[in-house]
Amino acid sequence: MLLRLTPHLAVRTPWRYARVRPGERHVVVCGSRAFPPSHPSTNLCLELLTAACRDAPPRTLLDLGCGSGVLALAAVCLGVPVVVGVDVAGPALATCRANARRNGLEGAVQWLQGSSEALRGTFDLIVANLPWPVQMDKIAELARLGSGGLILSGFRDTQEAELLAGHRAWGWHPGRRLTRERWEIETPREGSYTWVGLLLTRG
């Protein structure tokens, strides 16, 4: 997997060799089990994150369910001053810290193990690449923690309407929408091959 986010920044996995262009930085990450760096939902989040940092640069960012840490580390390289990554799984946090060391970014992200319910304050931008049931459970929590924008993925287009209705009830409005197809041998139980990424805003 190699994804060029800007002329100066690319994200790739260790086994995907690519020549580093002059003036370009590569963020090299090993994956998590849920949504690895090569997964369509991760790619969608990275593209939406890049656009958000270009159009309305956030000062604070929360990567909820940070997994491999790829989104948090990309946010640092895109210029976000304060980045927090949270995950309930200890092995995920170990992967995040290892990926931070691999890229010389130790200390650039505050990694926390636990639930978002323990967090206080608000964040300019929250990135949540989470399975649909978890997305539904976190609607009210994201409304409490988010002050400017939400980037959501980890669900299919057949699940989008219900999730979006839940966020609308808390004052969020759809902004940017991206999709990505991923063919599978068997028809997914969700009835669709299409993954969705959303940027929501309010205020």
C-alpha cells in the first residue's frame, strides 16, 4: 500500500517499497487487525484528513480507535499541533508506539489506552475509523467531544443513512463524502461492496 497525500507526504506499509522523491516524507506503518493501512476505510480517512488540514487546519485532533496510529501520525505530519490517539486495546497502543518510533515521531502523539468516556475537553477535529455498531454507540460521545469536524469511516453505504441521521440529531451536517469499492468473494452481509468516508461539521 502506498498513498500519496500531498506532494510532500506519503503513507505506506514497510513491504511496499517506493522511492522517496526530493522533499517528500514517507510515513511507514505496520497494520492493525481491524482496519489496516491498506483498507479502503483507512484510505478514505487519510484523504478526508488531508483535505480538512488544508481547508481548515485544526489545532487539536483526536484519533478515536487509533489502531495502527496511521491517522494520528499522518495528522502530525500534516501540521496538527496537538494529536491524541485513544484505543481500548493494549496491543493496538503498542503498535502505535512502534510505528511512531519507526518514523521518528516519539512524543508527537499522546497515546492513551481506554474509552473515550474518560476524555475531557473538546477537539477541533475527530477521526473515527470504527465498525458501524461502534459508530452508532459513539454518536452522543462524539457530539460531546467534537467542536468542529468529524471524519467517519468503517461502514458501508447501506449503513450510512442511519448513522447520518443520528449525527444530524446532534447538530452535525454532512460536508465531504468519499466512497471506495472493495470486491470480496462472497457478498458482504451488509449487502454492499462500497465503503464510505464522511466529513461532518457543525457550528
